[in-house]
Amino acid sequence: MSAVPAPVPDPAPQWHRVHPLTPVVKGWLAIVVLVGGFVNIVLDDLLRAYLGGGDSPAQELDPGQVSPLFWWALAGIVVLVLLVAAAVVLVAWWFTRYQVTPEHVRIRSGVLFRQERQARLDRVQAIDIHRPFLPRLLGLAELKFEVADAGQSAVSLSYLTHPQARALRGELLGRLGLAAPGPPGAAARRPAPWAATGDEEHPVLTVPVPRLLGSVLASGSAVVLAVLLVAAPVALVLDPVAGPAVLAAWLPGLVSFGAVAYRRFEQGYHFRLLRVPEGMRVRYGLFSVRSQTVPAGRIQAVGVDQPLLWRPFGWYRVRANVAGYGPAAGEGDAMRSTLLPVGTLPEVRTVLHLALPGARDGDLPALLGEGLHGLGGQGRYTTSPRRARWLDPLVHRRTGFAATEDVLAVRSGRLSRRTDVLPHEKTQSVAVSQGPLERALGLADVELHSTPGPVTVAVAHLDAGDARALAAAQTAHAAGARRLADGPRHPRVPLQERA
Amino acid sequence: MPERSANDPVPGPAAGTPGDRTPLSNRAIDPEGIVWTRVSPRHVSVVMLSTLFGTLFWLAVVGWPAVLAGTGVWGGAPLRWLLLPPAAVLVVGVVSLLLAPRRVRAIGYAERGEDLLVRRGLLYQRVLVIPYGRMQYVDVSVSPLQRTFGLATVKLHTAAVGSHAEIPGVEHAEASRLRERLTARGQALLAGL
């Protein structure tokens, strides 16, 4: 990475192979299953031969009577199967190659059915390093390129050595960072969204393990788990006949709640938030360590919420809609859009400040505090009118919105509280809707659409006039912010100006 | 706070056919000074026909046990109970058929300087505002039924899921005009993410 913006580096970029241990890592499960299955069958027969005298198959397989030829054949088959499997895996590895050009990252794989996958680097939203458990033991890592096409993760290089993966990521970040300002001739080329000039990291915060453990214990699934565990002996004592059946029926629920709680712990373990030039980087995981870079400009909306049971501890969670990440496909994916699994209010403010570099500070902390704890319409928030109590007796004093120059904050939830923050320039569209009862009461709902993710920004049961004003203001704000934010061909707010 | 006159019925402005009492505009949730364009009246036929086909299909799906019981093939079946599901389907179908004209007249769209508005719904009304710069792409699709009536559906996609707006029942010429105009405006005001 020299200071001179080098024109297109190597004209014919090389094809590389992934790490030779890759097939072992990818195939370990198959190998275990294969060997395990085989051993299982043989052991089973041997055991039966020793234990049960009467069975006919046992007699056939009595090791004393079987000719040595049988054992040789058996060993031969095992070796053959392993060899074939190894050959297949090796060939697959041999034909899997990747290439990183100045414009693309490409992966070619397959022998009979050749497959080539490529991602344009300037469309790559993020480069994440994933380190699942086994590869991590072997010092390997996976490099994932996320593109804007939400849903499927684009291209993943698995596996490289960890230093190699880091170096490649650093090099790509650097290369595109240098290429970004570009000579006038290359004006058409947009800087990569995550383009940066370096890869330096500044630790911002770490979630202590006891707090994480506490947050998992104080979650709904943990409570259900505890109730089930306590109820089990009671059920057994009360009804010794039906008890076991009831317990058996609970078992799946028990397992799934346990799994959810465990996953939250495993994924949130040692959660670290780092500041990098392009935005934020989070790193987390107990067995599988994941590291992902979230460029600030890609954050579309931020949601802060506090489940009921976290209230005594003053804990909050911060999640964000990140462009390109798409909706979380499952619980396993949920951490991807989590910026802070559990933290205190000052930490939430820090994260919010980093996540929304465009929001001039001023009002935001106060808005956040009021958004999380406020009740009624005396403060900055415009809330549902009193007549909304007919539709929404509990929450109507909490639902409300407040706007600053840069963001819109929406609060909701009486028991489990939340505040969502949407930068004006990230508003995709606005919808106002009204049902028959709302029409009778002169109320309306407003939805503000953001990219898919855990944060949904909507205000229910506003006064119809307020709703219309909010929608109008928000469309105007959004248009205004867009005009400010957009250079003719630069759809994004330059980070440097806003930091 | 005094109650607003929001819930007074407001007759639809210019675009409505004369004597049409379906309120196209709802002052409570419409932006100021909006003039809605209605979709083609032929769309009523498309909706009614597809409702009819749908109802017949579901009648067949849930009605065959009743037919078996009624013709005596399935002796001793509780005919009275078996008639309930098809009856429910029939009621829903007839209500949808009766409401179809009003539902279609409740669909409207309007182009403004910077955004497109789409509204729909009779009981549950919804106005969606999509800034041109946020459109990712515009789809025009024509189903076989629509083709017979010379209509098309224009769909707008943004990066958000909630804002995929659909304007059904637009005449072909209008559909291509809309597509061209939306694309052009979208490019001029492109905002990306």
C-alpha cells in the first residue's frame, strides 16, 4: 500500500487455492459419521456374538469362526472407502480456486459441474472474518464478502489461515481506500462502501461475561426453562402415572428454550466493539469467533430495547438494520445485526454515537433517555392522544415520536420498552394507515420503512393530524436529507465530514 | 384538544366518476392538496373474475365431502356440518364480489414532484409515499386475465420490505408511461441506501 495511487495492479491476477486443511475441516463431520457408523456396526455384531448365544446372526459372526479373510476384506473395504472419500475431497479442494482482482473476487469450484461465483468489490458491503470452532483450532478463518443483494451471503473464502485472511482483508480495504479518490479519469468508479485507508482498531467496549450471563438468565426463555425445571418434580410427585408423559411432552420445549439461552450465551461471549476507520467492528463468540465490520454509512436504523426483566439492572440491547444483511434468517443469525447484546445506558449512548455519525449530538441523549423511560406527552415526544386508550389502554402513553434535525426517534412498549432511531436520510418510504375504529376516533398509524432487519419503525394510534404532519415532515425531511447527502453520483454521506 | 373533522366523509375529488360515492380521499391521512388518479374501471372485472375463480376453486377444495355425503356415496356422513365450510367460502366470495367495485375505486395513485403516492383500502385505508430516489426498480407485470382487459400491474420496489407498492389495473399505455417516468425520476433523484 504505497501512497501513490497505483493504476490497476496486476493485469492477470493469479488464482489461489484455499488452505490444504480445508477439506479436513469441511469433511470432518462426514468422516466422523462414516467411521462411527462402521465401528458401530462391527461393534454391535461383535457384542452380540459374545453376549447372545442363540441369535443366528451372532453365530454367523462369531469372531472365532470367521476366517481371517473376512477381516482382511473388511479392513480393505474400510481403507477403500476412506481412500475414495479422501480422493473426492482432495479433487474438490484442488479445483477450488479463488482470485482477487482489482474489481472482483471470484471463486471457482466443482469438477463436473463447474461453478463460478463473483462479487464486485465496489458492491461489497462488508468483509467479515468468521472463525468456527474447528477451523479456529487449526488456525484457519473464513473470509466472507457481503453484497447488497440481501439474503444470500455472497462469496466466502473458506478457509485461509487467520493471518492470511486478516492480511487479505486489510489489503482489500487499503487498496480500495486508495483507489477511492481516484484520478479524474476514473470518476465513474464509486468508492467501495467500506473503503478505508487502514485497518487500525480502537477498542470501545467489552461486555463482561457476568453481565452477559445475567442477561441470559433474566430473559424470557430462561424463565420458562426454570419454571419447567421446577414444575417437573412437582408434576412427578402429584401424579406419578401421568407425570412422566407430561414431562416427555415438555422435553422438546425444554431443549429448545435451553438451546436459545445457550446460543445467546455462546454468541454473546466476550463481545467486543471496536472503532475502525470505516465504522464499527464487532467480535464475539465463545467457540466460533465472528468478526464483522459494520460501516457506519450502512446502518439504516438503530433500535434500543429493554426487556422487562432487564429493568432492575438497567440493561439495554442495541440492534441495527444494516444494508445488505437482510432479515435475520434465524436465531443463529440474530447476532449479526446486534451492536450491543447487553449494556448500560452510557454504553448505549456511545454505540448510538458511533452508529449514527450523521446525527449531531445535541438532543440525541435526551431523546434516548426520554424514549426509554418517558411516559405521557409532556416532554419532547408527541404521543397518542388520550382517546387512543380505547384501542390501546396500556401503551398509548408510551407510543410517540420526536424528531431532531437529523433523526426521528420513535418510542413504544410499556413493559418491554424500546426506542428506534431512524436517520431522516435513510427513510425509504412512509405509509399512513387507518382502520375503521381509528377512523371513528380520529386516529391513524404511521410506518416508516427501513431496510429489512430487526428494527421496525412505526407509531401506532397517533392523532390523525399528527400522523399526517409526521408523514409529511418525514417525506420532506427525507427528500431534504437526500439532496444534502447526495453528490451527483455519490449516494452516501462522506464519513470524514461527519465524524 | 378539539376533535378534528377528520372523520367526516369527503367525496372523492376530480378523478372519480360522477355519482360515485366511494370516498377516494380521506382527509385524515392524505397529504394536503392531493389529487388521486384512479385505476381503470375495467380492473373491477378483473377483480370480480379472479374472485369468482378463487371462490369456485375453494368451493371445490372444501366442498367435495359435502357432495359425497349429499349424493349418498358417503352414507351416514353429517351433511349439515360438512356444508359449513363451503357455505363460509361462499359468503366470503359473495361479499368480496359485492365489494369489488368499491375496493377498486378505492385504489389510487398520485405523482408529485419528488415522490409517488399509492393509496388503497376501504375499511383499512393506507397511503404509501415513496420518494422517487428510493426506488430500486419498477416492475410491470401482466397476468393472462389482465391481458384480456388490456391492463397491467405496476410494482415499485425499494430496499425496504414494507414499501413494495403495487398499482394494479393500470392500462397498458399508462403502465409504460408510469414505468418510464418513474425510472427517469428515480435516476434523476437516485439516493441509493
